[in-house]
Amino acid sequence: MATTRSVTDMKVRNSLKSLRSRHRDNRLVRRKGRVYIINKTQRKFKARQG
């Protein structure tokens, strides 16, 4: 059974610095001990450090 990735799926990356510079609305957020990139206008840039 193949899984399909939708726009709201989150990338898991070792480093988020390069992802943050990809769009001007990207925000670096710390929640529950994890570091996230969120973007309210372009949802496809969601990412989590891990």
C-alpha cells in the first residue's frame, strides 16, 4: 500500500537553517522541546528538526 504525500505533510530534517531562508514568511518556532518551521501562507514549507 503506497502512501501519498499531501501538502500538509511535514519534512523532518537535521538542519532547518536552509529551509528557513526559502520563503520570507517562514518562522522558526520551538514547541515541546522540538524546533519547527511554520508558514501561514505557504503550508508546504512545514518542517521539524529531528
